[in-house]
Amino acid sequence: MTSDDIEEGSNNTRAINYDESLAITREIHWVGFLEEGSRLRCNPYLLIDGKGDDVILFDPGSIPDFPKVMRKVIDLVPPQKITGIVVSHQDPDVCGNLAVIEDIVENPNLKIYAHLNTIRLIAHLGLVGQLQDIAKIDNRLTLSSGRILDFIPLLYLHSPGAIATLDRQTKSLFSGDVFGAIGTDNDLFSADDFPHSMDSFHQAYMPSNKVLRPAMDMLSGLQIDRILPQHGAVLEGDDVAIAIEHLRRLPCGVDLMEV
Ligand SMILES: [Fe+2]
Ligand SMILES: [Fe+2]
């Protein structure tokens, strides 16, 4: 499915076929799915670098997610073409299916990119491939086309090894749990009550505004055209700056505990 298939509905919302993958840009595809009754939709993404030979999968998801995610990936590329998997942190909803993905990909050159604090934990998933500590490649992956992906540590948001990834070419930030949202609103491109749609997830899962605020200050200095979170809605245009400023001020985690 391409953006041409996304039509304006009669109530001014976009009618989207979530049974197919969705092109967010020409080369970045959402390969998630909607799960009836779930309030925490997961968003795996696939980057197919058109100028080179690299295909990068971001946060492929859980074991139960595997068949649906993989069907959408296979509709786009043969799995053997996948050269890298980026893991924002070690949670089961993020990467519980890594071992089976590795099995299907069958690419001996496949690399899994993560922070060392994450690698120590995902090593227990029974993986056989190469785990690449992003610090050892200066937090940067240069694809064969020359396209650069910058890994941005967002430590303790909410995991000690949490990272985001910035695709310099499209200024797209794959943000992991940060900027995520819980809710029944299943639109991938807009959230009811934005930016408050992000509140409950960050209040529950992020440790403190003391950690969140400097991360938002850092992100506000980067050129970001869109944010692709692992949960909730894709944020584009003015919503990027609104989301950053909103989270910069949001009390969360221990800030809300009575001691
Ligand atoms: Fe998480
Ligand atoms: Fe998550």
C-alpha cells in the first residue's frame, strides 16, 4: 500500500487499510497491525534503502506478533534482504521475536544494533547472529548508499539501554517507547486529545521528568520532521515540536509517587 491509497474519509479522517503495510515515506513502511481490544498497539517499521542494498527492521515485536509482522515484511522484500535490525530496548513487545526473525532472515551478515545495556539482556533470547554494540560504531550506522542512521541514547527512558534512531535523509526519528501512547484510538496518523494522548504511558513507564526533560532539550536541537514511536501515533509537522515541549514539562514516574 502507498500513500495514494490513503483517502480522505467523509468525516475528514483518513480511511486506512491496516491489513496492509503502510508507506510512511517512500522508503519507510509501518509493518504493524491492529489487535482487537488491545490498548497498546506496537509499531514495527521497515526501512528499505532505495539507493543501496540495505533493509533495516526497527523493533520487530513479540512472539505473538511475529506471523503478522513477517507477512507484511515479506510482501515488501524477501526476508534474506534484511541486513540489520535495530532494537530500541529489550522489552518483549519490542524484540521478543528476534530469534524467530533471525531464523527466517537466514542472512549470515545480519546485524542486530543495540546499546550494550540492551545487548546484555537480549543475549538471553537465544540469538545466533551478530550483536553490534552501537557505541563501538560511534553511535552511527552508514548504509552502503552512504545514508546515515544516528543512534541517540535515551538512557532510562524507560530502559537503561534505550535508544532512538534518526534517519538523516528523511529526518525521521524512530523513537522506541518515547512519544508512545496507550489508548483505544487506533489511527496511526493522529491521536485524539494530542498531546495529552501521550500522558498516561509516560506517567506510567518513564522514570522522572528529571530524566525526560534533558532528553527533550537535546531532541529539540535536532532537525526532526517526523517521530515514529513504537506505540501510538506517528507525529509529523508542527506536532513534533508540540510533543517535545509537552513531554519536557510532564511529571512522570517517581515524580507522581507519594513518599
Ligand atoms: Fe518498553
Ligand atoms: Fe514498548
